[in-house]
Amino acid sequence: MKKLVILGGGTAGTMMANKLYNVLEKDEWTITVVDKHRTHYYQPGFLFIPFGIYGKGDVEKPRANFFPSGVNLVFSDTEMIKASENLVVLSGGRILNYDFLVIATGTQIRPDETPGLADRLWHKNIFDFYTLEGALALRQFLRSWEGGRLVVAITELPFKCPVAPLEFAFLAEAFFMEKGIRDKVDITFVTPLSGAFTKPVATKMLSELLDEKNINVITDFYIERIDNDKQTLVSYDEQEVPFDLLTIVPVNMGDELIARSGLGDDMNYVPVDKHTLQSKSHDNIFVIGDAADIPTSKAGSVAHFAGEVVLENLLNAIEGRPLTASFDGHANCYIETGYGKGALIDFNYDTEPLPGTYPLPGIGPFGLLKNTRINHYGKILFRWIYWHILLKGRELPVESEMSMAGKRKVTV
């Protein structure tokens, strides 16, 4: 029997296990998925928890629920990938040999990488909203907070879901308005970027929205440390931003397993060909999702769109054929903007987010770079799609390659 091992049972790993189980011959291949956690989290839902929109039960389900019975699911830490020997060493010394390996180990927040961040104010006046623990602690804090200086900050790029800090700022503004204390809360968005987003057209639209909501923006701010005594962000050039409540996107890094195995860059992401998603150093290793070093968003949509490419190229590699499938960096993200509205962006390696309609030209129903109710409903509907379609590797009526149909080219 030939052996396929998938490291990581999150969004990307679960999706790939289901896709591969449906196409590989059962009498020729075994598929093994390794993950240390028994619970699967719907991570986009963490954003809603601080504001009481979602609860814990809305974002977690048993991981085993999403794999076919024919897939071997192993709950264990992974000590090492010995790529030159085609084997994986698990906790306790158990060895898994493989013919092909799919790395889907994702990315994690690393508050320890920023001096002072994981200090005594962590989850007291300083919170992340990228973990369930952080989101729940922040919800508890907000229940009794009566106002002050709220700072929403980004430490450095890349990080999971690049629009999430913007969404948090928008939802916080609406939350405080509903509580009747908006006039008591000063909201400041702090970013190392030169604008609200990485590309000019989207930045213009989002900046106008921030201004409309009276959210201050501080750009080109590179956080060097957090001063817990003074409750300030301190940049490398010694600028300071004071806060009473700080919600922050910590440094994101790939899994330490990648570093231990000598397979990563300095941020523990695996170097791959950005089009084939094959490892640059080992032909029988493919990487999907946040674990890859590809120059696009670390978001669930990227894993979904890349899934078809990884599937086709892995099958090509198994049969000794050229890798003909090519990933164009396609990503799209709904952006919650508060008050029951949302925006949507769709882009790839070469094309920035543009205005228009999605997925059908002229029809939509979703509006690109538009603040509408239907976009909000799309974001809410996605949770059902995630649990019932995306994770199970089923097809969605959206092409993996980005289309220009319905988009309008504009200049800023």
C-alpha cells in the first residue's frame, strides 16, 4: 500500500483529506491525518465572540466529525519531518512513513515575539481575537468596560485574515454605539502599512469608511514593544500610542515543527512554487493553506481555491506527469462593517481588489468594494457553507481561478 500523510487537521488539511479520499484508489492508498487537537474551530467566528454575536458553541465541533471513516486520524504532536527519509516522527517516537506528504500545519500567533506583549496585561487589558481564549476574555472585559482609548493594532505582516482587524474596529464602533457609549470611546487603528489595506483601490474605500465612522488611523507604525507600565505601544522610532484597551494582531509564524525539520524560512513557512504549491526542496511534498510562503492572504478562501490545484498536481506527481495546474493566488474576503452591512474583496497575485459584482457579472448578488446588507448576509451564510460544504471537500459554484468578469478597472 502507498501512503499519503497530511500534517494538520484544520481547514486546509481536512478539505484535502476529503478531496483525496474521493479520488485515490482505496485498495492502493492509505490516508493518514495527524493533528494534536481533537476540536475543530471555525476561526472566522472568533471575531464575533467579543460582541456577543457568536458563542463558544457556534465555533467548535469535534474534529473527527469531518473525516471519512476510511481516513486514519491520529491525535498526536509531531516531533519531526525527516523529508530525506520520507518519514514523520510523532510524539513518543512513533514513525509514519509516506510516499507523499501534504503539509497543512497553518500559522499561529506568537505574542512572545513582541517584548511586553505577553506580560502582565495579556488578556487583562491587552487581548487577541485570533484565539478562542482571547476572544472569550475580551468578551468578558467588554461587558463592563465603560469607555476610554481603544487601540486596534497590527504588529507585522503576514497574518491570518488581513481584513479581520479592520472588521474588529468596525464592529467595535457599532457595538459601542448600540451600548450608548460611543462618545466615550476613542478608537484608533494602528498599522505598519501605509494605508488601511495593502492595495490602493481597496485602501481608498476602506479609509473612507474608517473616516465616516470616526476611527482614527495611524499608518507606518512598526511596533517594537509594549510598555505595560505606561500602557503604550512603542514603535522602533520611539513614537508612542497610549491605550486603555488594546486589541492586537500578534506576530504570526508557522509551526515550530517546520523549523525543527529544517523545511521553513525565518518565519517557519515552507517555501513552495507559488503556482504548483510543490515544495521547492522535495518533489513529494505539497503545502496548502497558511503553512506555505506564497505571497497572498493567509485566509480560508486561499486554502479553498488552492485545493483544486494541489489535488490535480498531487495526482500528476503520483503518476509522474508534469504539474499542469497553476494557482493564481486567488483570495476573497467578506468584511463586516457593522450595522448589518459588509463589503467584499476578490483578488489574486496580479490583480488588486476592484469594484464590481460577484460571482456573476452584472448580477452579483454580492458587491465588490461596496458596503451592503447582502454582503453581510454572505458572511453569515458562510459559516454554514464552511461546516457543511467546504470542510467536506465538496465543490462550490465558484472557479478556483480568479475571473475579471464583473470587475471594473479604476485608478486612484
